[in-house]
Amino acid sequence: MITAQQMRAARALAGIDQKTLAERAGVSLPTIQRMEASDGVVRGVVDTLMKVIQALDEAGVELIGENQASERGGRGVRLKPAVSQNPQG
């Protein structure tokens, strides 16, 4: 599974815009826009999701799932769990 946040971050790491990702994945630009605008896990046709993930992989981006280690090493980023900010007082 891929989240909208991961998708946007992956694109940024690869240095490509939405149009380029759509072209490389063989899907429409509105599809990419809709995926990235979603809340949380991207939902859609499995074949379309797999095309997008494959295009990101070919662009050199490794998608890392929650609580999953990176298999390839190299540079990357991981989003920390949200920290509750309850004021003490």
C-alpha cells in the first residue's frame, strides 16, 4: 500500500512532477492528482497503483512500508509517528 504523502514525497525525491509520473506510469494526470489528493492510503484500481509504484521504482525510489526496513540501503527519509502535543499545566 502507498499513502498520498509517500507518493508526493517519492515524486519529490525522484525530482519529477505529476505529469511526468503520469506519463511514466501510463496513467492520466487527473488520476495522479486524485491519488495525491486522497487522505491516507491511496485507493484505486490495483493495476493503476502497481503502474505508479513501478514507475517510482524505476525512477530510483524505494517505498518503505510502516515498520519495514529498507532492503537496499542508501539515502532516504521516513515519516515519524505523530507526537501528541498535550500542554502540561
